[in-house]
Amino acid sequence: MIPVIHADDDVLVVDKPAGVATIPGYDRRAPSLLERVAEQVGQRLFVVHRLDGPVSGVLLFARHAAAHRALSMAFEARRVEKTYLALAHGVIEPEHGVIEAPLRKFGSGRMGVDPRRGKASTTTFRVLERIGPYTLVEAHPVTGRRHQLRVHFYHLGHPLVGDPLYGDVDVQSRYPRLLLHAHRLQVPLPDGREPTFTAPLPADFRAVVEALRAEGA
């Protein structure tokens, strides 16, 4: 069962597990999150936004077409505040910062920084904790480009831990998964409310952080 964070007549908010695609893709061997949740609640759902397959956390679906339109407009107008938790390689020195780096698609499903041909992309972040040669950060993607947080921190020289696409492959394969979690989502709903939905840090993410803390104790 996919954990449901919130449900009303307009929206369904779930806690997405890592390793599940948001929507159906080329690999049909495992059902997508959309398919699993739709079957779980017994109705058609509408995709409003997506999380990469390796990413866990808060994901919102619309329950009817009118709600889908309203929510899609809110995302396009950047009225939605997204908060992620991520563990990055290396020690990030500033306590907080803004990453302005235009992004575009490259080959093999990767994104990259391209100052000339990339689309404007902005991420803000603050350091939560430095754990030896790692940094736990809270990040806010102002824009919503594909792989934005992953590429922006890679661009800084601090790839996210366990990322299979960005960073040294041998190093990244030592970790259970990409340690990036959609922690909070504040969104204006069709009924006028503007709640914040939260998904706790998953056990596998916590285990890595706690092990690193223990190593430095």
C-alpha cells in the first residue's frame, strides 16, 4: 500500500517510495505510482507534478479534470513551495545560497548546465548539518526543471549521495539509493486552502545519516 498523506474531493497526496516511476514508462514490468495509487483508491487520477524514480516523498494527484487545471496553473505560476532534503558529497561551506545555472537535456537521459542554450533554473538551499565529508541540506527548487536539484549540486561540485546519473559511478554505487527526499509541499488547493503536506524522512535515508554520524562520533 502507498501511504496516503491527505485525501479530499479534489486531491490525493501520497508518500512516494523510492524506486517507483511516477508515470508509466518504457519498462512495463513494474506498475508506476500512478497506476498503483489509482488501483488502490479505485478511480482515475491526474498527474500534476512528478518525482524522479529514485526520489521519495510528497506527491500530489488531482482527482478530477477541474482540480487538475487549477493545480497545474498553480505550479506554472510558481505558487507552490517545494522543500527537499538531500545528502551531498563534500563539505558545503556557505550556510545558505542560491544556485543560478541554466539547464538543458544532454544524452542518455542526463541534464546539464548550459549558460547559452539552457533554460533559466534557480535553486535555494541551506545547510542543516555537516557530517564528516558530507552535507545534509534543505533545498528549494524555485523552477521545476528535470533533475534540477541533482544537476545543480553536481554543478557545485557536491553531487548528491547515491545518484546513479551524476557523480563517480563506483562511489555512488556504494549507497542504497539517491538520497533525495521531497519533504514538504505547500500548495494552493482548488477550495482556497493553502496547506503544507509533509512526508517524514524514510528509514533507508535515516539509516545512512545515522551511520555517518556514528562514524564521526
